[in-house]
Amino acid sequence: MTWQKQQLPSDHPPVKSGGVGVLVVNLGTPDAPTPKAVKRYLAEFLSDPRVVEIPQIAWQPILRGVILNVRPKKSAHAYQQVWTEKGSPLAAITCEQAEKLQALLGDGVQVDWAMRYGNPSIPDKLDAMMKAGCERIVLAPLYPQYSGATTATVVDKAGDALRAMRWQPSLRVMPPYHDDPAYIDALAKDLCAQLDALDFTPEVLLLSFHGMPQRTLELGDPYHCHCRKTARLLEAAMARPDIRMVTTFQSRFGRAKWLEPATDAVLEEEAKKGTKRLAIAAPGFSADCLETLEELAIRGKEQFTEAGGEQFAALSCLNAGEVGMAMLEALVRRELAGWI
């Protein structure tokens, strides 16, 4: 049988199809550094059962009755310390990463970006990409280490969006890259360059990863193991015997036991036992954000110096720098294989 191209009726609406897209996704941010915007953001973030694994019937009264009436003002003040002319640092950097990735991949691929919580949302961006003709989309969560509270919830949200679509795109998900040679090499090169540019040589380099409740490890989440492996491979790749490296976990919240050692506790301990020169890096973050710019660079420095430390440096994430973008391009091109 010979197939002939079907002629569309003259009144058929225009349809775009056959395109390939990449959607890079990061955690999220409030729309403004105000208590009202932060409250809206936290309500979405802390209502995700992947993030807070407490039955909603027990958790929501605590969230709505206590946390959302107390925490937004404090968090808004923290956001105000790092907000830029372009808005949220995380949003601005993620946007820049998408723009540079677009330039690297060329016109044959449409690149866009979204946030898991807040704006722009994953459903809105997937819908827009589909309308632009992207029938095949690589979903790229920018989390090197896998966790149910990060990577998995991005996939959940994408699934919710697909569920509402009559015509769904084909979707590939970029896997976590905690031990990928391209990631380890990029981190090593970037961190060594930043260390060499300092006007002092740190005695200690803290590798601070975002914390998770200890319970997540016991339930089988691989996040802790991924972080430890990243740190181990990174220390070997950097080959800096003159600097002692210590792995820690930041951002503890609530009364539950969290992964240890805690970053804030180690900063104080190091200073009290005589460490005078310290640097801190956050290899689990693909872009600088509240947790790196305020929690580490501002509060971390205060904690270290008030306990007796003298020289402190918070190193930048890979962000949209040349080394980090080359790594991201390599990872995404791998997932695009066969599509372009």
C-alpha cells in the first residue's frame, strides 16, 4: 500500500509538531522577598508530601496554624539579603543557564526553564512547549544527587501536567549525575580555580549539602549515599592534600533527627578547635540561592568568626559559568541522543 500525505481541510486549525525541547527545572522561589509572597511559596512547598512525609491530616493544621504565620516574615528578611535587580538569584541563574544552553544546542532544540514550586511552573512550561510543537521533551532536574524530595517531585509534577493533556509529548528524564565524570571534573576545576583566587589558603574546605531527615535514609532514599560519593570523588579529583575536606549537611528544620554532621555545628566546632582559615562549597546546588548566599555566605561566616575563626570564603556554585555549562550541555546531549 502506498501512503500519501493527507491534505488537511481548509478550515483545520494550524498545528505545530515534530519539535524537540529541553526543560531545565530547579527547586523554586517566591515571586518577591515579601512575607505575603514567601507565605504563598512556602504553602506550596511544605504541602508537598514528598517534602514533608507526615500525614496531611496531622501536618496541615501545624503548617497553616503555626508555620505559615511565623516563618514567612523571617524567611522574607533572609530573601531580602540576597535579592537582586533581576529578582531571585535562583530564578535569574536558572534562566541564564537555559539561555546559554539554548545557544550551545542550537535552533534544532527549544530550551526553557521552570521551577518546581512557584513560577514559572512546570505545567505551564510543558503546555507552552507542546503548543510550540515540541512533541519530544527532555525534563532536566538540576539536582546532581537524587532525592524523593527533589528529583522525584519534579517527575510527579510533570506527570500531573501530562495527565491533564489530551495530546501528550514523549518525555525523557535526565537522571541524577552525582558521580558522572563530567560533573566531578567540572566541580573540581571550578572549585580549584576559586580556591587559587583567594588571598588565603584554607585549612578546611567544607562540602555542604542540603540536609534531609535521617528517616529518608532509613526508608531507602539514596540521597545521603549520593552526597557522600560526590564528596569522595570530588576530593580525589581536586587532589589538594594541603586542605582538609569535611562533608556536612545544612538547613535543618523541625525537631526530627537530620543527616549529620550539621554544617552550622561543624563551623562552630572547627573554629573552637583552632581552625582559622575555612572555605565552604555547596556541590549539591547547581545554582546559587538562598541556602548558599544567605545561609552559608552570610550566616555561615558569622557562625565561624564569632566562634574564633578569622578568614572565611563561600565559594560559588557552577551557575552559568563556562565549565558548568559545558558539563550541562554534555549531560543533556546524552539524553537527546536519537532525537537530534
